[in-house]
Amino acid sequence: MVHAEMHNVMYHFDDKIAAHIRTLSGEVEPIGGKDMPVFDDKNSFNLRIANAEIAMNTASLTNAFNSYVFASPKSPVKDVTMTIVQGKLKVKGRLHDKGDIPFETDGELTPTPDGKLRMQADKIRALHVPVKGLMDLVRADIADFIKTEKVPGLSADGNGLIFDLKSILPPPHIEGAVTAVRIEGQNLILTFGAAAKVKTSRSESGNYMAYHGNQLRFGKLTMNGVDLTLVDMDPSDPFDFYLDHYLQQLEAGYTKITGNFGLRVSMKDFDKLPRSRGRQASGQ
């Protein structure tokens, strides 16, 4: 595995899903029979997080559920929207397997003992009528109300919904135990492990993604004994990075070789690329 550390990175999973990685320490692990992570194949590796603090806004969560979690035509839920209201996560949608009945529920988020996220549903409404009393009458709970058996990354526990971030977000998938969650505006701030223990590079400052040790491939280059750091050319705001278009970001920057044959790549933010080179390619 390749050691990874990141600081102040806006990481795009796809055109509509991104996470603000404030700090991170972990490992890039090859999967799918690959002998090393390959930047050009986001299905070739997972990001195993040891310690991190990551912010994700409700717009990205909404897009993840609609385009990824509930994308199947057989999904029991459709047209999901997520917002933060008075410090709680409010979820609205339609129960597809019950005639597209509109529903909404809200609750506080807490980490589970195994590092997932649990939302305790304080109340559930269908057709804008409270149904908790009805559910009690038929001895049902949210596990009966929203069928989650075939939904990736989502399960029900009594009146709680449990989210597994590894399966909720598109590849490259992230693995790691969430140990704390708090709310800032429309953002969920997730702590993995002990965020205070995130290691920082001695040689880098500002916004960056650094990789060290083992092997890694990108483009035509394979690095043995990886020593690669991607640095933000504009440290005044987060390093806007999109793996699907990293080549365009690299072309807009420049590369230096260190005395021990490491690479330091200064890259332009994805959202600052000319439309014809990067943003148009992503459908923006």
C-alpha cells in the first residue's frame, strides 16, 4: 500500500459529488487484482483512512443517493433531497415501491460502534401526515417502512437508518471508521479515527496530496518507492482536484524532480481550468 496524506483538498468523485478533505492520513490500497494503485483507473484502488476530518455538504449527499445509492430502477426510494434543519438531517423522497408516496423524516446523526453513520428517525411522515402512530398499530418501524435489503450502503435498524460511506460514495471508495460527526451550516463534518493524529509532511505546506512508499502508476509512469506530491498552485482556496481530469490539471501546471528523484507537481485547480480543457469535459 502507498501512504497518503492530504491537506485542504476539494476532492471530486464525479461531476456532482465532492468532499472537502481538511486533513487526512491513510493508505492507498490496490484492489481488483491490481498489483498497485493506478491513477487512470479509479476502480483499481481504495483509500483506507486512518485519521481525517472531512466535510461533505448536503447537495453532494443528495446527488450521491440519487445517482448512486438509489440509481437502480428497482430502488424502493426515489427523488431524495437532504438538508440540515435545526441541527438535524432531514430526508425527503418518494417511496417508489409504494406508489411513489412522498415521505420525509429527520434525525440526529451519530457514529455506530463499527464506524458507520446512524440517523435516528424522530418522526416519519407519508403524504404529509404523521405515520408513527399508524406504524405502532401495525407493529412496524422504519426497517419495515423503507426496504433497504438491496440498497448499497444503506440499512435500517429499528427507527434508525445506517449509512456506510464506503458504499454510498462512487469510486475510488473510502474505507475508515467515523468516530464523530458534527454540523456546520449545510455541511456534515466527519472525523475518522483521531483527526488530531493526522501526520503532516515536513517538506510541504499549503494545500497538497502526498504519496509515499511502494508502487504507484499514473499515465505512462510507474514509480517505485513512491515520492509524489501534488501541490495547489493557488493556496488561497482549497486544492480543487478531480481524478477523472487530473491530466488537464497537470498540463496546466509544472513538475520538478527532487534530488532523490521524487516528483513535486504544481497543479491548477480543476474549477479554474478553461472550459474547453476541463470543465466542459465534465459536463459543467
